[in-house]
Amino acid sequence: MIEILGPAEIEKMRASGLLAAACLRMASREIKPGLSTERLDKLCAEYVRDHGGISAPLNYKGFPKSICTSINEVVCHGIPTKKQVLKEGDIVNVDVTTILAGYHGDTSRTFKVGKVSAEADLVTDVAEKCMYLGIEQVRPGGRVRDIGAAIEDHAHASGFSVVRDYCGHGIHRVFHAEPQIPHYRFRGANPRFKPGMTFTVEPMINVGNWRVKLLGDGWTVKTTDGKLSAQFEHTLLVTEDGHEILTSWDNLEGSKYE
Ligand code: MF3
Ligand code: CO
Ligand code: CO
């Protein structure tokens, strides 16, 4: 069942989305060569806690840290560690999920560390564009498959592929809820968007093929061909006439996080 949120719940989703956005913007200001992902994890954990929230990843199905940090050929769910130090030329996805007053906000960006290769630059920019092209499809009357179709078309036109094993998801009191939001054309249930639905769009775009493997730590997902992958994520609300990006940095202007 896909939940339709009422006005009070929507306000809580806005507040949690804003905190997740503020945390990710804080993280973006810290990213530079020499920063360990464990240090970044600590900064984000403190930021969320200091603003009255909870970091959803910590202890989620046993995940050991407060954010995910996924570098270069890591597709998603990378675990911050002390040994993992950012270096010039890396691309790193930082994925922040907050819980505030019981509701989740989930957002990520891929950051370029210093000067990066042309390929790293392109896959990062294409992943961001794919996310926004998917988001543009979200309005009442549209359907979930419209998102994947728009993303797949742009990724393929750019010579890249779309990860199939991980999808966007409904999100509210539950971190990963219905509906599933594939970032490619799929068969099967294709629900219509209705005002009050909340879900993420979070395409993972690979330079090589779409195949991925799970590492022995049970979390880290890498490309099987060792080529680069980039991801962006926002949490969305379906409105009467379109959508609202609950994790947009634009919402930070004039907010308590300014
Ligand atoms: N934030 C991720 C997502 O976009 C999920 C991370 S789950 C974790 O859905 F346990 F790895 F943190
Ligand atoms: Co998500
Ligand atoms: Co996320």
C-alpha cells in the first residue's frame, strides 16, 4: 500500500528534508583532499544530533555508521572509515538520511574532490541531470515508469548505464516504503502519482555496464567492471499541480539553517 500523507505529516517531512539538506550542505563545505570519510561521518552525525534529529542509517539493518560515503567505483552504501581518505580526483557520494519527529529525509550528492578526470566530471554531471529529468516527471496523473524512462533515455544518450539492483523508494515514517521507484523502464505495477505521496528519486549512473557486486562487508556495492559510478538523490512530495523537492538546498534560504 502506498501511503498518502496528510498536512501535519507533510510538515514533518518538510522539516526532516530541510535538516537532511542542511547536513549535506555542511558536508559539502568540508570535502577536500585529506579528509577521512570517518571524520565526515562524525561531523554529519553531530550536526543531525545537534539539530534534534537522528541519523537513520546508524544501526539500520546493522549498518555501522551515520552516513554512506561511496567513492569512485563504489555505487552506493559505502561505509565511512578512518583509512578511507579523500584524494584529489576522487568523486564521492555522500548520502544523508535524517529522522526528525518520526519522519525521514533522504538526500545525496556526488562531489568532485579537487580537479577530476573528464570521465568523472561527465558521469557526475549526467547523474545529476538524470535525477532532475526523473523529478520533472512527477505530477498527479503521471506514473512511476515515467521517471525511469526519462532517466534511462538521458543516461543511454550519454553512453552510460543505469544501475538496476537499487531503486528509489517511498519514504515517511518508514525509511524504505512502497512504491519502489526504478530508474529504468520496467514491467509490472506502475502506480499513478497522487498528491500526498512522498518518495525518493536517486539514480546511480555507471560509466561502464549496469552490473554491480556486493562486497564481503555486506554493504559496499561496487561496479563489477571497476568503472566509475555517480548518484544524486532527493526526497519528493507529490502536490496538486506537480511536486515539491523536500531536500532542495533552495529551501535553506531564510530557514533556521541559513
Ligand atoms: N540512504 C540510502 C538510500 O538512499 C540507504 C542507506 S541504508 C544504509 O536509500 F543502511 F546503508 F545506510
Ligand atoms: Co533513498
Ligand atoms: Co539515501
